[in-house]
Amino acid sequence: MTKIKLLIVDDEIEFASTLAERMELRGIETQIANNGQEALEKVYFSPPDLVILDLKMPDMDGLEVLQGIKALHPSIEVIMLTGHGSTASGIEGMEKGAFDYLMKPVDLNDLLEKLKLAYEKHSKA
Amino acid sequence: MNIIQRVITSILPADPERVTEELFRKKRYKRFRYSLFWAMNLIGLIPMLLTASLGFFQYRDLLQRDELDQLQWNMEGAQKTIEAFVHELQAVVNFVAHEDRYHELLDQQNLQILFDRLHKQYPGFVDLGVIDSKGIQQAYVGPYNLQGKDYSHQEWFSEVFAKKVFISNVVMGFRQTPHFAIKVVKKIPGTNEHWVLRATINAETLYHFIETINTQASDDIFIVNHDGILQTPSLFYGKILTPYPLTAQPPPNGQIRQMIDSFGKLIHQASVPLKNTPWVLVLTNKGYSYGNHWYSFRQKLFFIFAGCSIVGLLITIKLSKILTERIRESDEKRHALLTEAEHTHKLASIGRLAAGVAHEINNPLAIIDQKAGLIQDILEFGGDFDNKDKVTASLLGIHNGVNRCKVITHRLLGFARRMDFCEEQVQINEVLKEVLPFLEKEAMYNHIKFNLNLQENIPVFYSDQGQLQQIFLNIINNALDAIGHDGEITITSQVEGDSVVVGIQDNGPGIPEEILQHIFEPFFTTKETGKGTGLGLSITYGLVKKLGGTIQATSKLGEGAFFEVHFPLSL
């Protein structure tokens, strides 16, 4: 079984790096990006299987990044993290092709569950 | 800590500033009411008073003028009648004393015949005498023995020659009955000497004659001589031949005199000298103020005025009370509206603030959560070491703490966010029945009973089912918490006008008024620290407002709390 390749996009470096480390511990190959631009670059040069995307970032709106990822690689599944508890933007993200959304702060087990489901979908594609 | 606060607030008197403000406001309304009352009274009373006094004086003038006119008219009539009567007597005597009859009348027999004839015609004639130029009574017919009496020293005797005809005052004289005399002077034929025919007439004749005169406009009619002696008896002012206490002479302009009589009453006196006599005719009446007309008019006026005043007074009292009450009510309503608007505004800004805070806290919270998770992961994947159990337990504590924070921030965000309004047909009883199973377990465990009193056939209305559920869940949950153990919650639903009303009554300890004012504010909680977020009811409040409804809480200490939620049936 090949390793799942994951990209975590969050402007909170501490959050992103910690989460990345925990994912590594669970055998997931994880990259991090601290802004939308960096995320798109990483997707372009070494496309991951899955992306965890924070919707609220200083340089670029999460939804734009989502659209960019989907434009580059439609098979990449994106799980969004909504900070402001708004179901509306979560739903909007899903309409734009996101796999699912979770509210911050997120429970790791929930996240792993979602990742698993997303990876299954990605593998089928 | 909350208990202490509650105890302290119940002991302390109400906010003194608020008390004085209340007092001041009460005083202001009272003052307003008084000024309104006086203003209305004056507006009503002044014209009424003016009209009444106008009527009063007008009618008095009219009455007075009418009275004076009548008196004048009456007097003129009486004057003419008496003058005619006196003239007639005078003419008779004048006729009898024909110049050439002097010698004939000196004869007692002839004089007797003449007297008898006169007496037959005019029973008032008392006696008849012929007096020669020297003042000696030469012949006499009458009840007294006056033959040969010398009149030359009497005053009238010198006057009679100048006047030809002379009417005397009424006197007692020798005859001891009031009488007056008519004397006629004639020349003795063939000489330069004069003789006098003297006829004495009983004063009663005059008196009876006056009595027959119509005296409708006067109370008293009598004759006074120029010396002020009554020539006929007066009803009020004395017997015959007593002095008349007032001035009988008419004033120079001939008008009616107004004066105060000897009894202290205001009278009108009309008087006129009678031609060819030494007399003045006097008519008096007591003036309008003693008349029946005036009395009844005054009484009517008084009763009408008093009645109107009392009715007006009562109306103004009532009216000023009603008006003040209305104004006070609208003031209070406005005040309440302002307070509510302020309250809503405050809730909204607190909500925004809360959302901002939650937002900012969420990110560091996520970091804490992840760091703790990482440590836990490392522990799980690494080997044993000293105090590993303690570290694990601490991590669990951190995790739980973060979870609690998460619940709070999520609720805060939920409170502040504008959820999409999901409109569907909703049956309120269905909503309530769906909510209860969530709570039944807890209720059963705490021996709390639900009483449902739901009106059937409540029409469906458009609303958000999920949010309605949230609302009732929150309220009922609060009721459960308030009761604690052993109690009951009564849930009612009914249609009132065009809205659906759901009432939730618990029999818990109730909510003190100071707290009742704040229960819909975010973070306001009476639960122990850590047990409640203080957001439940403020979220509920926000949801109800959003669904176009209203929510009220009423409570009495010791009797539980009552929450009432209204939703419009048509939006």
C-alpha cells in the first residue's frame, strides 16, 4: 500500500506543522503550505492525494485556492476547515468541489475518518 | 458566589437613584394633572361666569327699569285721579258759594238746606260755614257748635284772600277727627269786602278714595303735606297726621327717588305735588330685590350655575385623570420600547463581540489541541518513562479543557452567525413532541413530570423547524435545570389572535427580578461556574427574534418561572 500524500494549508504555522507531525506519525506523507500561493505551487510541483484547507487565510480566500487545486488536479480531494463556524461557506465549498468540511478546532479522529473516506474516493477516481 | 450575590441584592433596597426618579416622575404627572384640571376648569368656568353675570345684571336692569316705569305710570294715573277728585270737590264748593248768595247763606235755614243737599251727594262733607271779611263765622251747619268763631288769627285766613280757593292740610282741629277744609273767597256784592265759604271734609273721604286707586306697581300710596305730615295713613310709614320719616318732595328733575327707608330697606319712591293743594302724592315700592320675580330668577340662576359648575368639575376631574393616565401609559410604552430597543442593540453588539472573541480564540485553541495531541501521539508511539501516567492524565485534562472551550466558541459563533432561514410548514405541536424525547430521560432521572396541554388544530405556519426545536430545547432544558429534582413542567400551546403561543411553566424556585432583567443577555448565568455558558437563553432570544416572534419571561420567587413565546401565524 502506497503512502497517502497529504497537503495541509493553514496560515497558522504552529497548527499546520503540529498537525503535519501527527499525520506523519500515522504514516501519512504530509507537506505544509502557509498560504494560498504556496499551496498552489506545491500542488503544481508535487501533487498530493488529499488537501486539508483552511478557508480563512490572509493572502487568498480558501475558496479560490480550492478552485485553483481543482483546476490543476480535479482528482485531488479537499477537506475544508472552517474557522468561523459558518455552515454557509462550508456548503459553498462543497458546491465548488470540496469533499467535506470540518469546524475548527477539529478532533483528530474525525479528521482521520474523513481523510480515509476521501482517500477511498480518490483511489477510485 | 451567585447565592451570596442573590442574598445581597435581596437585602439591599432598590437602587436609590431609580427610586427618586420614579418619585419625580409620579410628581410630574400629578402636577400635570393638576394644571390640566385647573386649565380646563378655567376654560369652562370663566365663560359660564361671564354669561351668568351678564344675565344677572341685564335682568336686574330690565326688572328695575320696568319697575320704575310702572311706578311712574302708576303715579301719573293716581295723580290725575286724585286731582280730578279734589277739583270736583272744589268745583262743588265754588259753585255753591255763588257771589250773590252771601246774604242768603247767612240764614241758618238756607245753609242747612244747602248742606243737606251737599251731604247727600258727598257724604264726606262734615260741616259748612260762612265767614265774613273780619274772620267771624256768621253761619254754621255741622255737628259742632262753631257759630261766631273767630278765624281772623288763623294763618289760612290771610292766605285765602290771595288765592280765592284754598285747600287746607288735614288737621284734627276742634273737631277731633282728621279733616281738611275747602275755602272759597267771594266778593260781597256792592262792597269791596269778601266773604268765605268754608266746607270741611272728612279726611276719610280722601283716604277711601285713594284706596280705590289701582296700585299694582306700588306697595304703598299716601299723601303727605309740604311739612312732611301724613295726610292719609300709610301702610308702612305711620298713621294719619304723623310725620312721614322720609323726604316726600320729588327731586328737582322729577325722577323717582331710590332710598333706604326707616326699616333699612331699599325702596323706590315716586312723588308729585298735587295741583291746587298743599299735598304731595307719594307712591313707594320696595324695589326689585324684594320681588318674587327677582327671587326666583336668582334662585334659578344660582342652581343652574352651581349645577353646571359641579358637573363641569366632575367632568374635568375625570377628564384630566383619563388624559394624564393616557399620557403616562404612552410614556411608559415608549420607555419600554426604548428599553427593548436598547436591549436588542446591546444583545446584538455583545453577540458581535462574542463572535469576534470566539474567532480569535479558536486558532490558538486549535494549536493547543494539536500540540497536546502530538504529545499524546509521541507518548503512545514512544517507550515508558517516569510519571508517564501523570503526563497522560494531564494531557487528557488539556484535551477536556479544550473541548469545553470548543463548545463555548461554537455556541458563541452559532449565536452570532446569521443562519440561512430554512422555511417550511411547521406544526407547533409536532415540534414540541419531537423535542421532548431528547429531555425525557433526564426528566425521568430527576423525577420531573411533563404536563402537556396542547390545543388541537393549530394551523401550520411557515418557520424553521430546526430553530424552533432549538428554542424549545433551550427553554425546557433551562426549566429542568431550574427545578433540579422533583417537579413538573407544564407546556401549553394555543392560538391567540393571529399568533401561536407556547407557554412553558416550571415549578422551580423562580427568578428574582434583578436577574429576570438579564436572563436574555449572553454570558449571564446563575449556574455554577463551568456548568453553563450563559448563552442558552440569549441564543434562544436571538432565534425567536429571527423567526419574527417574541419571548417573555415572568416569574415569582417560590412559584417558578413562566416563559411565553409568540410566533405570528402569517409572516
